[in-house]
Amino acid sequence: MKIMVNGNGLEVREDVKHIKGLIDFLELEDKPLIIEHNQQILQKEEHEKAILENGDKVEIVHFVGGG
């Protein structure tokens, strides 16, 4: 399945069926995230319910600390 993540095309395995699976696929599960799925900002509890389909657009913002 091909989706857009932060403006870039990404091919994901067919078993990545929802946003939570995408987060795991991208190895971001331990980071504080804001996710927008097809122009809808998702609450964390919605990550397992939001189904991914071919052509979906996902924006992911994660915070990086530094000094």
C-alpha cells in the first residue's frame, strides 16, 4: 500500500492497517506525537481505530529535545 507521510510517498506492508501500525512501522511508538490523518487531527486513543487506505495522507509531528 502506498501512502503519503509528511509529503513523501511511502510504501508500507499490507499488514499495516491502521495509524497505530504505521507508528510501529516507523519506530515512533515511544515518542510524543501529533498525527493528522487525511486532514483530521487524531487523539491518541483513535490511533488503533483510524484505518489506513491506499493514497491516504498522514502528517506526523514529533518533538525533539535539545540544548
